[in-house]
Amino acid sequence: MKILIIEDELPSARLLRRKLEGLGYTVSATLQTVEESMEWFRSNEEPDLLFMDIQLADGISFEILEQIKPSSAIIFTTAYDEYMLRAFKQNSIDYLLKPIEDEELENAIEKFLQFRRPVSPFDLATFEALFKNTTQTFKERFTIRIGQSLKVVTTRQIECIYSENKGTYLYTNENGNYLFDQTLDALTPQLSPKDFFRINRSAIVQFDAIKNIAVHSNARLKIYLKHYESDELIVSREKVAAFKNWLDK
């Protein structure tokens, strides 16, 4: 497996290289700048896995991806979290905050190795899953009773669905907040998993409504939506890995 490190802080680059070599992997090269990296990609075969810091001395590493468009899997390594959402829209496996912990590094590499493992075309479970995905349909709209009136809310309008004081509410991108007569448990299987994710017991968020993602305490993530404001939109710790994978689909 060919590994490339792009990191402008030499102590961090050396430490990451030692960690990877300690795990039995070989690092092909360590690069420091956007310009040096683009030159390397033009004259070398792409690596299998790329460890990439985001803020480099002469720019940000997204410039490399925009110019070269490598097919390599990427693990971002950075001291900042403001680029997290943009990072997951790239061909990224994980997003590691410095200082990188050994366990997180090993988990990120294991995730990459799992993605590389081929799936047998004769695997019955995989075939059944694909068949279900092509036949299952999801809700596109909900009808809500408001007094003596009915209002139709499409799933594209929904920013989040949350439970509070034993009630379930739909919040829309028009700042509408509507009491609904179904529980989150009942609603979850009706929503497309491509567009909606249940981040904890009391909230479901819509992908297009996400404005920003920040690292929160205890290895959790905090979600900021475009219109709905709440301190309760926290991705529970046990769902962080699945949430990251959902962002990257």
C-alpha cells in the first residue's frame, strides 16, 4: 500500500510517519506545500492513501484536489474543524484532529482497508440489500393538521425533526415549526437514508440543511442548520462514525 503525507509542520509530519511505520506501513513521500504536492502528483503514480493537512504554508490542500483530482482515498489531518463539512465532500475516509491519537489513526486506516475489500458478486446478503434499495420507496410529503386546516410539507422543506416534551415537531426551511402526530421511531424508516440521518434519540437532520459541523465534547459532533437553532443537535458518540460515512456518500 502506497501512502503519501502532505503536512507543512515537520514535527507533525515526522510523528505521523513514525506512527504509520510503527503499524507496518511504508510512506512513499512527505510533502509540505501545495506547489510541491501538485508537482509530485504530475510525475508520480497516485498513492493508495493520502494523509493531508488542510492549511499549508502556501494555501489550502483543497487547491491540490481541485487541480489534480486524485482518485486516492484521503484522511484529513488538521488542528481546525471549520473545514469538516467541505472535507467530507471530497474522497475522504476520515477527518482526524491534531494531536492524532493512536486509536483514531488505527480506526481510520481500518476503515480504508474495509472499503478496499472486494465484495463477492455472489454474496446473497449484498444482492438482497441491493434489491431492497431499488424497490423501497420513501415519503416525499407529509400532511399536517393545523386547527381546522391541512398543510402539506415536502421532505425537501424539512430541516429537522425533533422530539420535545413528548411531542414530535417538523421544522422547515421557511422557519415553520409544526407539531406532528408520529414518533421519531415511526418516522425514521419512512425517510430516505440518503437525505436524513437520526443523530440521536431526539433529532433527525436533513443533509441539505446542514450549515456547519463542529467538534463537541466527548468525541461528539455538533450540527448547525441553516435556519433551526438548537443546542440539542449533537451527534451521539456511538453514531459519529456512521454519521461521517453518511456525509461522504
